[in-house]
Amino acid sequence: MKAFVFPGQGAQFVGMGKDLYESNPVAHEMFEKANDILGFRITDLMFDGDAEDLRQTKVTQPAVFLHSVILAKTLENEIKPDMTAGHSLGEFSALVAAGALTFEDGLKLVSARAQAMQKACELKPSTMAAVLALSDEVVEGICAGIDGVVVCANYNCPGQIVISGEVEAVDAACEKALAAGAKRALKLAVSGAFHSPCMEPARAELAEAIQNTPFHEPVCPVYQNVDAKPHTNPDEIKANLVAQLTAPVRWTQTVQNMIADGADEFIEIGPGKVLQGLVSKIARGTNVSGRQ
């Protein structure tokens, strides 16, 4: 069974999607429609901008979504997924690819999500850090023992967890992680504490937009971040999307569940190859392949 997986923020690079825009009429039309919906030429920033412009959350998230969804559209006559999943932002791409959201509505929600998250980031200094070579339980225990807000935000693969929260709390957690034997505890170049309680203002703002958007039953199960389980009920999908902003991304558990449910080929659709590396680590020892 084929599983389509879609990357999130951080996979972007200048020039992404330009080949599709120039060579595929359907892709060209979708990119131009996106420019109209967003009210600015995001294609200019994606194709010929600079890395700093592209790193702004309000630009990054629509850009990664567009590259992923338009690429999936150009492939739909060749291959179709039996299940989909996306890492954080990538969950919106997964929902569009599965038919739960239209392209237009998905883009509008991603743009609203990005702007809400950007505003939340500006309210209070916050950050994220990657912790390597410690078990989930040890990192969870470290976060629980720190004064201030710091939580496990991304369970990326065994031995790789991203923590998120207030700057001082994340710094303290990194020190304790290194003392506990972590190979690395590295601050990330992000604008705020995604998937943590610091995103509560964004969650509240996005909830209204999601509730006012029509969702449909997808053509295949979508494995969602908050519980790593497959969903096809539109109301459940909506509730999980709202919760996702302040809840951890359970990517390790998602891939494990997809494999248990029959996935034997993972196809990453979008910029970069980050998810292929994570899938390989999670699936090590099983008869599963991955390609981009």
C-alpha cells in the first residue's frame, strides 16, 4: 500500500516549484490562482526571493503547502495514495491530496494559520530545540521538571525529539538533556514555540476559520498528528486540526501505525527529503521502502 507523506515548515528552499510552474500548465494555473487568493505574488518569493524572505512563517507555510499540493496534483494520474499523512503544516497538504479539502480552501486555511502563528510568536519570546539520543520518556521527564513552559513538540523518530516553549525554559531543558546524556540539544532557527501552549492564541483564532470551512470525507484515511490515527470523519478531522497547534506532532507513532495498517511504500511529496530520513529510521528492520 502506498502512503503519501507531506513535509512541514523547514523544508523550503529558494527555487522550489519553479520547474513545475514553467513546465506544467496545470501547475502554472494553480500557482497563479494562489497568487490571486493570497493577494501577493508568492511565486516571486518562492522562485527568485531570498532565504530570509522565505523563512517568514506567513510566507513559508503557504509556499511549502503550494509546492506539495501542486506536485501531488501533477502526479495524480500516475499514482494514487492508499493513505496520507503530513508533518505539522503538511497535514493540510495531506488533507487536500485526500480530497477532504479543496485546494482553494486549504490554501486559505494555511494562510490564516501562518498569520495567526506569526502573531502568537510576536506576543512572547519563545523557541524550539532538537534533542538527540534520549528516549521519549527521559525528555518528557526533563520538560516536566522545568519551571516555565517547555514541552515535547515533535516526536520525529526514535532518539529525535523537538522541544518547544519559553526561551529560558527551553535553555534549561537543553542543559538538563545534555547532562542526561543527549548527543545534542540544539536550538532551532524558528520564530516561535510551535506545538506548545505558547500557540494558544493562534489555536483560538484558527478554530473559527476551520469551523467555517467545508470539509469532505476523504477518499483515503488521513493519519493526523494529534493521535497518529487514521481519520475519515470530517468533524473529527476539524477538531484534530484545531488541537494540532498546541499538541505534539506524533510522527513516530503515525508512521508506525501506517506500517501496521499495511503501508509498504512511503512517497514524500513536497520540498526536501526530511521525512524520508525519518521514515527510514522509524521503519528500520521492516520491509518498507521510501522515495520522493
